[in-house]
Amino acid sequence: MSSHVKGVFNHLDSLITAIDRLRKADFDDYTVLSPLPRHEIEEAIYDNQPSPVRWWTLTGALIGGTGGFTLASLTSAVWPMALPAGKPMISIPPFVVITFESTVLIAGLATLAAIIFHCRLPATDLPIECEDPRYSSDRFGLVFHDLEGARKEEAMKLLHDAGAEEVSCADDEDDATELVHEEA
């Protein structure tokens, strides 16, 4: 029977310590909950690697810039105008505005898509343990999914030793009200 393990932390430092210890113990299927965005959490989750969102932004910018310049160039080539004094039909200076605007537009949309994807939004499938109202106020949380047996006990001990003020466990068949609490 698989279960969810939840740790509630009063301080950010305790949460970061728990993430580091759990990564060293090869736990990887967890959700971190925070009342506000903190770069320390991102650094701990990604192991000091930069966020993958930047690659989405770069890809969107390249696609947008190329698409914008191509749009302006093909439009000028398909509907030619009488150009005085032998000026080129496809000229870079007038197309810079369209290229820049499409670069910013597509890069911004790609960034939005990346944030939605990497944050797993909308989060309709989160377990009930993630819906604790304290995570919107002043507490940090760490919820593990689908742990069994000794692995569940190990996770609970690591969370407790890292400084969690509350560690609880709920089985899939249990109601949300039937949590087993161990006070720190």
C-alpha cells in the first residue's frame, strides 16, 4: 500500500536541509510547497543548476526572431512596391522592428508555457496533503508521493531529523482526516 508523507517546516533553512538530505538518500518524487517564491528552494531542487525555463525562452526568442524577419521579408517579396533609386526589396533596417517585436512576443509566450509546464499547472491532481492552508501563510512543506514500507519510514525519519515541526503519513485508502501525526 503506497502512502504520502508530509513534512511541515517553520523555517526555510530546515526545508533546505531536508531537501539536501533527501536528495542524498535518493528520494526524487516530492513536491515542495512555499508561501512565497525563494531562490534558495530553486537552487536546492535543481542542485545549483539553472532553471530549464531559460532554454524555453531562448528557443522562443530564436523562433520568434526568425519568424518575424521571414514574415516581413516574404510579405515584401510577395507584394513588391515601386522602390525608388534601386533600394533593395528586402532591407534589414525596416524589418528590425517586426523582428524585435516578434522575438519578444514568442519568447514571452514560450516562457509562460515553460512555467506552466515545469510548475505542473493547473495542479488538479495534487494529493490532499498539499492543500494545507498553512503553506499559503507562513509554513513550508515537503510532500512525498507513493512511498512504501521502509522507504516511508526512512523519509519520515529524515524529515523529522531535518527539523520538521510536523511529519505525517496518509495511506491512499485513508481519508485526509486520518493522518498519523508525529510532533517534532
